[in-house]
Amino acid sequence: MGRIQYAVKNIAFGYIGNITSTILGFVLRTVFIMKLDETLLGVNGLYTGILTMLSLAELGIGTALNYSLYAPVAKGDIEKIKSYMLFYKKAYLAIAGVVTAIGIILIPFLKYFIKNPGDYGIRELTVYYLIFLFNTVSTYFVAYKYSLVNAQQKNYIQTNALTLTKLATTVSQIIVLLATANFLFYLLTAAVVELIQKIYVNHYLNRLYPYLKEKNAKPLKKEETQVIKDKTRALVYHKVGDVARLQTDSIIISSLIQVSLVGVVDNYTMVINSISGFVNIIFNSVISSFGNLIATESEEKQYEMFNVYRFAANWVYGLSAIGFYVLLTPLVYLWLGEEWLLGNIVVALILVDYYFKGDRIVLSNFKTAAGVFEEDKYLALIQGVVNLVISIVLVQFMGLAGIYVGTIVSGLIANVTKPFIIYRVCFKKGAGEYFLDTARKLLVLAVTLAIVLFVSKFLLQQITMLSFALTGVMIILVYNVLFLLCFGRTKELRYLLDLVKKRGLASKGA
């Protein structure tokens, strides 16, 4: 099976998984809001953010090792794979210990992260936190084995495992909430189901790769471990910066504004993440294929595929950003009611960051596949500091909007600097064309948004399911017509159309 076939299979299973997770996620969130209060919804979001921060202990060793596995997997070098996996196993066991220790050390400080917790005492909130911590730590005992699956471009195996777990967990939690309306039972249900899944996946992957159980794996050579250490050292800065930039919003909201507001924001981000998950599946599913491409193809071919990859991302992220801007608040209104709405300025700021994040995903995924970590190792750290400083200062004057101003400004630093690094290191050329293309896409996006906002004023005079659906159709038509008028003759679009035609012919032939 070739790179494109693996990517298509990964995307197909990714969509099935995402559709399942999205539907169940909305049902679960609705039942949660019906049966529990907004404070617990905020606590749920806060603890998720804190435990995501604790994943900082992984320090990028997984990314570095995934990159190292591409070559031995492509060559079928089983002995070398065993050596890397032994190294990875030991590293992740150590990481599990570090996360546990840091997680326990944080317990006395939880009360400072939770402003206005209502009727919930610190002892009760600590028990909830320990369940979150257990779920996070137990993941490390099996997660390292997924690296081999992904290096073989079989991401769909991990996707399917997570989808089935999500299905079992969500259905069980819905039943528990309807029967008991108890947050503790809700958390314990997820912990039990996910633990069973981890035990099963560990057994399944041992059968799929029986050589992982062999005891004769040779330790990596000093120079091989040094490569991983060097890349990990660079990725430490990326990890620290990314956590400071991406995972601190809920903590700042909870500690400086109010914990219940985390739940309100989470409703919006849940919608964005659920729907954008369909977009991200495409772009994340090809990372391993890019790793194989970079290991086997010329720089010219890599550059060609990078441009196709970015063209597709601009197209899809542009459409989804405009759709979110017009329809996100009406959707939350139809779903939960007026009391759960955020201000228009906050929503606009969240979506500005969302659009530029799409470009960053393309840059980061290609850079990860190419193993380019050293050149911008301080960049994410700078971004993290900028985000924290701006967010903490502006939240005092602008409230919630100030936090997202910090997120946007810090994110744009990467949008400006990463293209220079990738074009110089990977393609041996300047990045001028990249920024010129970005300006063209932004101009088309601005014109499209102006037209769509004008038309939507008439369609959404009353927010109903019908007016919502008609507005969605209008956005799709207007955006795609303008985008194709401006970029319909590009070689990137021709490549994508040819790819679709070949897949169609292959399906008919089958």
C-alpha cells in the first residue's frame, strides 16, 4: 500500500471516528448541562487544561522518536525498530513517574486556580482532580506503542481504538448522568472504561507486533540516542512554549475571572474542535506519509507536495473560519439558549486565531515530518512568554477578550517566522512567495466575509433551524465560487482534482 492509499485510509477512518465522537460529544455535553451545573462544567474544562499542561513532561521525546522510526520502518529493519521501541518504553515509564510527582505537588495549589467554586469544597475538588491525573498517567503505559503504528502510516489503528473507547465511555457516562446526576460517578465511569481500553490495546499491539515482547532488543548506539536527545532538547522549548501559549487560557479564565466561565467558553471551543476535527483529520493523517516522502523523494517533489498541502489547508480553513464566524453563535443559541452566549468580539478573536492556526498546522506538520526542530527551538518559548504577559495584562482591562488578543499575537509570531525556516532548511529557497500567496488568500477571504455577512443579515433575521441551514448553504456557495474564480487555474488545484479523479476511477475499477 502506497503513501496516498495509507493517507486515504487514515482519513476515511478518521472521519468515521470524528463523526461518532462529534455526535456523542454533543449529546453528552447536553446531558451534562441538564443534570449538573456550570461550575462543574468549568471545573471539567479547567482540569483538562491542567492535565494537558502536565503532558509537558513528555518533552517532545515522542515526536523525536517518531521521526527516528521513519527510516527503519521504511527499510523494514526489525532489529533497529526493537531498539528504538525499547528506548521509548523506558522513557515513557520515566515520564509517567514525573507526571505523577508533578501532579501530586500541584494539589495544594488547586484552590488558587479556582475562583468562585460555589458549593464545592477543596477536598471534593481534589478527588475529582486525582481521577483526571490517574487517566493521564495510565496513558503513558501504552501510548509509546502507537508510535510504531503511526510510523508505518497505519494511523487508522489508533483512530479506531480511540473511537471505540469514546463510544463506550460516552454512552456509559450518559447513562450514569441520567441515572445519578453525580459528577464523581461520571468521572469514575470514564476512568474504568479507558483503563480497560488501554489494557486491551496493549494486548492487541503485542499480538500485532510480537517482536516487541522479545527480550533481545539491543540498546541504541550512542550516536543514535544522541540524535534523539538533541531533537528532544530542541523540542523541550517547543513544548514549554506551546503549553504556555495554548493550554493556559482556561487557567487564566478560572483564576482571574470565574471558573464557571471556562464552561461557557468550552461550549464554543467544543463546537469548533468537533467540526474542525474533520479538517484536521486530513492534515494530521498525512504526517507519516510526509515522513516517508521526505525520506525517499527529492526536494523538488517535497516542495510540490507542501504547496498542495498548504493550498488545501487555506481552502478548507478559510471556509470553516467564515462559517464559524457567521453561524457559531446562532448554533449555540439553538443548542443551549441565550444565557450561554459569548460576546461577538470574543468570538471574532477566537476565530482569527483559528484561521491562522490552520496555516501553522501545515507548517508544523511538515516541519515535524522533516525533523526540523533545532532551528526554531526558542520560538515557541518566546510565543509562550508573549501570550502569558499580554493575556494577564489585558484581562485586567478587556476581560475575556484580552486573553484571546494574547493568543492571536503570540500565534502570529510563528506564522511570520516558520516559513523562513522551512523554506531555507527544507527547500533551499526564500519565503517571499509564501507571504505573497498568504496576502492573496487573505484578500479573497476578506471580500468573501463581507459578502457573506451582508447576505446573512437577511437570512438570519430570525434564528431558526431553516434559516441556519440556508445560511450555511449560502456560505458554502459564495466562498467556493469566489475561491475557484481566483485560484481555479493553479497547479495545486489541478493536482487535487487529478487525485480525486484517479480515486474515482480506482473505485469503479474495483
